[in-house]
Amino acid sequence: MSGLMQGNPWIWVIVQGEIDNEQYVGQQDPKTDTSFVPAFLSKEDALKGYNLVHRKKGLKYEVQAIRYDDLAKDAAENGFMIFIVDGDGNVKEKINP
């Protein structure tokens, strides 16, 4: 497990969709063809990073807190990595759950 994620902390992600049909916003790294979920260590970073995430027109998006273990489980089940990102879009750590 990542050193940043010890103790199952709350992290921040961007979700899309409606309340009954929300999903994490995944991204694709064009250089490595890696699918990942950008996750932020603070709400402030997530709000700054919101504008850097590719979004589809017409969908509702918002920043939400989630426990790291829950995100890791969902990401692994769907073939996504987790990239811990700062508010400027710099990747601090890549995690393969």
C-alpha cells in the first residue's frame, strides 16, 4: 500500500452522473494508455484540479470525499490505477490497487 494512504484516509475524487448513477471520473494517460482515477489529498486540491479533468458535455460533475480502501477496491475491479494528483495536475504517486 502507498505510504500516503496508510490508515485508510479520506481522499477526494471527481464523480459524474446523478445520485442513483454516479461513477468516478476516469482518465486515460495517452503516453502509456493507462486508465486511472485522479485522487486528491485535499478538497482544495480537488477543486483546483477539477478544471484539469476531461469532462463530457451535459453531465453533472462534483468533488466528493471517499475512503481510500473503497476507491482502491472499485478501481481494481474495473481495471483502473489511482493517481494521487495535486491541484496543478502533477502526479505525486501512481498506485496499482
